Amino acid sequence: MEDFGTAFAIALRLIGSGDPALLGIVRLSLAVSAAAVLLAALVGLPLGALLAVARFPGRRAVIVALNALMGLPPVVAGLAIYLLLSRSGPLGGLGLLFTPAAMVLAQAVLIAPILAALSRQVLAAMWEEYAEQLRSFGAGPWRAVPTLLRDGRFALATVLLAGFGRASAEVGAVMIVGGNIEGFTRVMTTAIALETAKGDLPLALALGAVLMAIVLAVNAAVQLLRDAAARRAA
């Protein structure tokens, strides 16, 4: 218990003093997760909006596939990206393996189905409410997509924050494609796993505390946005 108390005290000092190694890991984690959410949103949100308003052969199968991919094991996604970016893979010539770019791609692959599935649910409800009004202005399903994305921005912001929370907590995929290289591809989750295995509890505890603070902040932001959307709709 004394050793744990000492480790916790050192962890608090690392956070309070702004330890450079700690801050570097946190900065990289936030940058990778934010970039992954942006990349996934460019695919996931339009796809979710399209599935919400359009009716086409195979739509049900696409929705089922997206719902299934929401539970995609991170290590499977990491392995797929690894094979894609490895030297013998189709994109091996780009030299992206074991770089932050590979980590961004892995996280984006994991959260794009989540963003698409959640945004489809949000925008499908809006489409049911606004469909007749939009049709009266001559806006069919395809032309309605930008309108729904714009008017649903508060609800979609909560979807993006949920994606960010999922990305920032990812460890398996980024470990495989990033390599957990100190000072280059080491993020909070992979550093926590490594430092715990090494017995360096102070740094692991400090990173764990920062990660929990980020998760709590994301959840608080989601709740605030939901409240703002409810007040706007009232």
C-alpha cells in the first residue's frame, strides 16, 4: 500500500509539473485521435445521412454490416491495416507503417462504422420529421443530405465526441500499426500498457489519470450538447 501511495504521489507530481515525456504522449494521443475522427467523419457522416434518407437495393445489408462493424475487434482492424501498409502490402511503398499516420488510419477504420451507424439513427429520425416539408421544396433524398447534416449539427457533434472517446481509448490496433515507439508513436493507452508491464507505476498512473479526465470531459461535453439540442428543439 505504501508503494502504491508513493507511486500515486509521484504521478500527481508528474502531472502538476508538466513532465515533458507525459505531455508529449498526451499531445500525440490527442492529435492522432482528432485526426482519426476527422477522417472517419468525412466518410461516416455522409454515409449515415445517405442511409437515413435513401432507399436502394442492398440498403438493409449495408445497415446490418455497419452495425456489425461497430463491434469490430481492434486487433483485427490493426492486423488488416498492418497487412495493407506492410512492405509486401499494396500500400507498402508509402512507408506509413509504424508512423502516426498508420495509427490515424487504424483508428479511423475502427470508428467510421460507429459514426455512420449512429448518424444514420439520428438523421433518420430527422428525415421522418422533415421529409414532407423538404419534398414540398423539391428536395429529394439526395438533396436533403446537406440540409440534414447542417440542421443536425448538435446531435452529430455528440456522435463525433463519442467517436473521439472510442478512438482515444484504443490500444490494440495502434499498438500493431504504430509499434509503440518512444517519442514517435507512443500514445497514452500503449504507454500505460508498457509502463505497467515494466513496473513504472507513476507514469502509468499519471497517464491513466489524464486519460480518465479526457473521457470525463468528453462525456460532459456530450451531455451539454444534448441539453443544448433539447433546448433548441423546445
